Amino acid sequence: MEQTTEGAAKIRVGEGTFYNPKMRKLRDISVVFLKALGMRNTRLLDATAATGVRGIRYALEARIRDGVLLDINPAAYRNARANVRLNGLKLRVLGKSLQEFANTSKESFDIIDLDPFGTPVPLVHDALKLCKRHAVLMVTATDTATLCGAEAAACLRNYGSVPVHNEFCHEAGVRILLSFVAREAAQFGFGIEPLLSISDMHYMRLFLRLEQGADKAHESVRCSGFGAYCSNCHNFVYEAGIEHRADAKCSYCGKHMQFFGPLWLGKLHDRQLLGRMLHLCDGNDADAEKLLELAREELDTPFFYSVPKATSYLGLGSVSPARVLATLSKRHRATKTHFDESGIKTDAGIGAVIDAVRRVSKE
Ligand SMILES: C[S@@+](CC[C@H](N)C(=O)[O-])C[C@H]1O[C@@H](n2cnc3c(N)ncnc32)[C@H](O)[C@@H]1O
Ligand SMILES: [Zn+2]
């Protein structure tokens, strides 16, 4: 069996066990996240371990000595157990499903990582049964076609939300996932605080802190609301609250708008934590650092305007998003976004964005 090295971990990938070297960037980010939080001497559950690479890296690099690795697949379980030994660690490895473990064990954890194939929906409820107060929960979703609205019926079935399939569908998908986790967590008396929420390559990933208390749970459920999108001029509006408004006309072009949600309308990241994470990056993963930089700089306001969509609405040739951003920034708050390299987040409203695009196009 061939041995590879990832971070501080030595990993052998057994037959029938999943290991994707391209997901290293996300594992690097997760390690830096735990280091920045100072999660030493806490208890970890890597609930979907496969080779065990995450749990092993967290233990070695973020110095988390106590933990459990689970995998439902017997081949993966044996592989993870061998890798834990290979790295000289004392983590426990169990060949069980998260559901079985959550419903038979009395243990609780400070850190839980969910990294399943496809949707995390069947796992979140059971993971929450195992969370300590103030636990950190990390959740990966790779069912992005569902969350981004290419499979709208599946999104309604799995997440209880109507998705939107447009230029900001990845951000809307991340916010649908957050809203789902917030509603699940509220059943256990937890509110959620998103510390980092990203969409990259073929996955979405949430890094959350749980806050115990009925008021926290209530507050985080109230952070969800609905959006409306105009597919003519690409305007959007959003409103927190669980009351769904039946219809809306676009304030810019007067066309009918399409509703979507419920989805999370609160903040996506903790900027200070991102600063500490960037400080801890060792320069080995430029891609991960670029993603974290963009996340740190982007405004908290939901959604963004796509510069190519604006030029196509106006019937103009392409213009530089950087120049539109510079023009808009003279009078308004505006930033890039990690969700789309030609997108601009701003609280200026569509009229100001359209004016800026026109001005840059004339120059
Ligand atoms: C995408 S892989 C995990 C990859 C790994 N975290 C990494 O970074 O390389 C998903 C793993 O979850 C396991 N799995 C799926 N459903 C599970 C469940 N209900 N409980 C525990 N493990 C599960 C699968 O057997 C598979 O090994
Ligand atoms: Zn419109």
C-alpha cells in the first residue's frame, strides 16, 4: 500500500477507502481554523473519517489529543485504524455509523467534523446530539447542484428551502445550508454563529460555533428569511423573518421577481478569526490564503451583483469588474466576493451599480 504525506500526517490509502488529494486545500483550511481557535486539549469527533486524514492532521497539527474517528464502511474503518497507529496517535477508531454512535454513546465533543459524500442532511441531527456547549461544528456539502437550484425539487425536499439558480446561487446555497443547520440546532437549544462559510470548487463548507440557550436558538432561526430576484435586470431584495411575501415587483425595472428561501441572511464569517487564520498560514498554500483573504474582505451583506450580468442587461461590451469596483467604492461600501471573481458586494443598490458599469464602459 502506497504511503503519502499530507501536512504532518503519514497516510496509506487502503482499497475501498476514499481519499481525494484535491481536497487538501480544504483540510489545510480546517487545520488552520482549529489552530486559530486554540482548540488544544479538546475532544474531537471525525464522524466520516475514511482514511482518517482529517482527524489525524487535527491531532498532530492542532494538537488535539483526544478523539474518536468513525466510519460506517468496514474497509475505511480498518484503514483509519491503521493510519492512527502509523502516526503514533491514541485516537479511538470505531466502525460504526454516526447515527448508531450518537444513539448509543454518552460521549460529547468540542469539535465535530462532517464530511460525507453528497448531502450532510442525514447526519446533522445526530451530530448535534453529541455537541458540548460552545462546540465547533464543521459541515461539508457536495450536493451543490441541489443547493444551487439545478435540482430545485431536491432542495425543497432535503433542506426545506426554495433555491435560486442564478449568478449568486453558490452564495444562496451556502445560506440555505446555514438556515437548515440553524433550524436543526434550534431543536437542541443551540444557536449558531458562522465563523467561516465558503463555496469553492465542488463543495460548500460551514465552520460554526454553537451557542447554547433558547434565546440564542430563537435569534439564529430569526436570522433566516427570503430573497427575491429579478431575472430581467438582476436586481435582488431580501428580508429577514419567516413570513413569506407572496409577490413582489422589481423596484428597478418593474418586472415580476422570483422568491427563494428560507435562507440565512446573517453574517457568514468572523473577520477577526480570519485575520488570525491568515497569520497562521505558512505560505505553502497560496490558493487557500487567497480564498481566506477574499472571505475576510467581503461585506456581510447578502448576495452580490455580477458585472457581466449588468453589461448584458445594458447591452454593453465587457468591462473590468475591478474598475467598476473602484468607481463604486468612491461613494459606497463595496468589495470583491469569494463566491465569484466578477461579482461585487455592495450596499449601494442596483441603480448605483448600473451607473458605475455605464461610467466605466464609457471611459
Ligand atoms: C467523503 S468521505 C470522507 C473523506 C475524509 N473526511 C477526507 O477528508 O478524506 C465520506 C466517508 O463517510 C463515510 N460515511 C458515510 N455515511 C456515514 C455515516 N452515516 N456514519 C459514518 N460514516 C459515514 C463513508 O464511508 C466515507 O468513508
Ligand atoms: Zn428588475
